[in-house]
Amino acid sequence: MVRKFLLVFVLLIFPGLIKAQKTTVEYGSNASAGHYLNSGGVNLYYEEYGKGEPLVLLHGNGGNINYMSPQIEYFAKNYHVIAMDCRGRGKSELGKGSLTYMQMTIDLNALLNHLKLDSAYIIGRSDGGILALMMAIYYPAKTKKIAAFGANILPDTTAIYPGDFTGIINEAKMADEMMAKKDTSKNWHLIRLRNRMMQFQPHISVSDLGKIKCPTLILSCDRDEIKEAHTLLIYLNITKANLCIFTGETHRITKQNPLLFNTTVDRFFSEPYKGAEYRTH
């Protein structure tokens, strides 16, 4: 009886408490934070949260803004977070032609111009990590610091474990077959484009990596889809780079262990770069 009285008392005095607990932000479908920009005739969707230094979040190949929800929640406390749906993902249009990392890099630069931002911090996961590297290569003035997790610079088994690379090829073939059957259960055209992009791109050279001048954090896991030696290759060829290999984690660490990932990147962004005294480039 006493418990029931206390519950009724709490609800009467704090009627908004239960409601507040039930309401959660649906990142990627939040009309109050969502906007569009046009890049090359294609409408791209993005959301903004928080205040402070601008920080861009870039999802992976099969993801969208929502996949980066743990990063939005964490970094919006101290940064102006900008999360974008890359072409064909989430609420962004696909446009015509093939998907390319270069086009998505151009899209990201267009977003920063649209927001009148001269530069930003960038966190990229998987394909987003590739875009972070390419932004630092092709638009160096726009990058304050970047954190690239699970990125590769070549589309082959020197970079990606054979089983995972075979999976990419097989998924592209399946998409071809389902399109030939005129199956409409999934967006097979987009699935085909996504996997063919991973199958044949990117092609970032070691000399390209040498063009990156901003402090860069290269991250991976010892259970990642990207080979550790390939991650090391990327790290060793960026002058102002730090390296982080998470123990026992996987390619999905940003969702499965976000606190570890977020605090690691946050520390790199918030502290002065350390490591130049040991590097000889």
C-alpha cells in the first residue's frame, strides 16, 4: 500500500517524469534536427545536434545516420555534431551513375560549404573512415583532426580478410541475380552499387596518405575485417598519426562498445597531438 501511494505521489508531483523516460530521439528521422542540401543535383539529408566545435560523423557502407546514434549522443554534449546520410542511404537520394568514394567526398565538402564551416573534426567508420582520409587528402584545409576507424585504401585481400572480401563479391552477384529476376523484396540496385564500390574502390596510394597534414587517429580492432598490417600501413604513412588497435573488439565496436570508442576519440580530439617527436618522415 505504501509503494502504491509513493508511486501515485511521484506521478502527481512529477507528471512529466515517465513521459521523459519514454521519449528517445530517433536519429536519422528527427524532423526537428533534419535538413537537406543539394550536391550535384542530388538531395542529401543531414542532422545537427549540440553546440561547440563542428564535428562530422560518417557511417559505414550499409549504415545511415541512425547507426551512429551512440556517437551523436556522446559528442553532442561538447560539439556541434553534423551527421549525414551518404548517397542512397537513409533519406539521401542516390542520384544517377555509380557510387564512388570521390563523389561522396565532394558531397561532404559541399555540406561544409553549405553550413559555412571552414573546417571540422571528422569521425568516420568503415566507408566513413575512407571518406575521412579522402577529405584530409583532397580538402586539407577543411579538416581539423580526423579519426578513421576500420578504413582501407585498397579493394583487395591485401587489405580485407579473404572471407569478408568474398562476401562483398557474393552479395554483388546476388544483387545482379535478383535484379535479373525483377525481384522487388529489396533495393537490389543500391545493394549492387554499394558492394561493387567496395569490390573495386578505393585506390588511395601511399603518396596520397603523405598529403595528410592534420592530426589523424587510425583505429581498428584485432577482430576487424581489415587486416592489421593494412591498418599499420595507413598509420605509418601519415606524418601526424596516432594508432589505436582495440583488443577483442570487432568492426561493430561503435555500437557494441561505444563508450570505449567514443572516449578514445574524444581524448585524441581534445588533447594536443602527441607523437611527432618519434616520427621521422
